[in-house]
Amino acid sequence: MIDYHTHVGTEEHWGPRFIAESRKMRASGISIATTLPQHRAATAQLERCVVLAFKSIALGFEVPNDYVAEYVRSDPQRFIGFLSVDPHDPGALEELRHAHRDLGLRGIKMSSVYQAFHPMDPRVLPIYAYADRHGLPLLLHQGTTFPQQAPLRYARPSLLEDVALAFPELRIIIAHLGHPWEVETIAVVRKQPHVWSDISGLFYRPWQLYNSLLLCQEYGVMEKLLFGSDFPVATAEETAAGLRAIVGLPQGTHFPSVDPERIEALIARDALAELNLT
């Protein structure tokens, strides 16, 4: 099993605004902080997993590239580190080069909504160009989130079509199926050959996920979905069990079912070569 979406970071990486706005999430029992030993224990049974850095100047949130790189070096056969830069940072390109060349991080994590930028903002285009030139996949949280100051006007997955057209060889992964705009994500994934999506952080909304997976099946894009847990929100084992439970959701009704073989293929998918991560 390969988990394409895991986080590390504790409250020491969060600014006061993010801490204040995350209280509702934490009060509902959703874990969004994890220590490195907790991450290592939770991912011990995985063949490989992506570990994400992240930086948002707007929210005062930063899990540094150096922090992730040092952790990845502790188990380089399993961990794949993704760097993060914020296009509002005047030193973003310099940090990008450092994190890639010096730290050895192999992909990029960004988010239009968390980082408050339009996906085709001129400040972000050189970052895409660097990723395209060096074969770095780009994981984008392109969808909703809880902080009040995270602008939804930048969050629609359909906005990424212009990115894919401008950089046709750039490998793009849309996180969380772009929820709640899963239909837009599916349309973009279907049209653009190097755009993928992960299904992390969705199984605990089973009706929504059932409809989304059924639409993926009907549109013929199940093979472009990637397994992800969004750890520490959930573990890989919990996510796999949640996906398998979707198969039985319409039992006793006339609703169609999601093909269980396609669910198993999703859970076991190895797309590392397609994403330039081998």
C-alpha cells in the first residue's frame, strides 16, 4: 500500500490564527497534529508514503521543508518528501531550489485556498515552470477548508484546467477529490492526461464519497485516483476499510454499486512511475 497524502507537524508549527480557527475541528475529535514518532508508528505497515511540508503566510502556518527532509532521511526507502513554498514569499523560488536540490525533496505541496492565490497568479507560474522542468509532481489542496480567511474564490478545481493546459507535462494531484466540488475534479481529471486526484479525508462522508466514486466509475477515471489517508485525520487502515464499506452502501436498494475490484485496485495503486517518483 502506498499512501500519497500524509502530514506531520504539531501546534508549534501553527500560528495563533490557525490555532484559534482549528478549535472546532479538534473539539469534534478530528486530529490535525501529529508527532514524528506517531507518524512513523501509523505508517509502519505502508510500502511507501508521501510526507508533506506546508507553508501559508496568510494563516501563519509552516511545517518547514528542513523538518520534513530530516524526517524523510530517517527512512528514505519508504518516505517521499514533498516541499512547500508560498508564492507570496519573495524568496519562494530560492527556497524551492534549496528544498529540491539540497534537501532532496521530490514533490511540491501547495494550496490556492490556504495560501490565498489564484492558481494562475503570475507569482506562482515560475514555481509551476520549475516543477515542470525538473519533473516534480504538484499536490494541490484545491477545495474547501475551515479557516475563515481561506478564500473559496480560489478553491474551485476547474481553475486548474488552465494550469494543466499551460504546463501539459506537469504532474498535478488534486487532493481530497476537490471536495465539495468533486464533479469539477472528475471533469478535469478526465480531460487532462497528467492530472490525478487522491481520495484522502473523504470516507467519513460515505454518501458523498459513494456518489463521487460512482461518478468516477461512470466517467472512466477510477484508474487516475490515488490512495491517501490525510494522516493524522485518519490512518491508511481506516481509509481502506472506509473505501471497502462504500461497496456495500447501496445494499438492499436499487442503486448501483461501486466495483469492488476497482476499489481494491485503488487501495493497491502504484503510480509512482507516472508521477516521476520512482
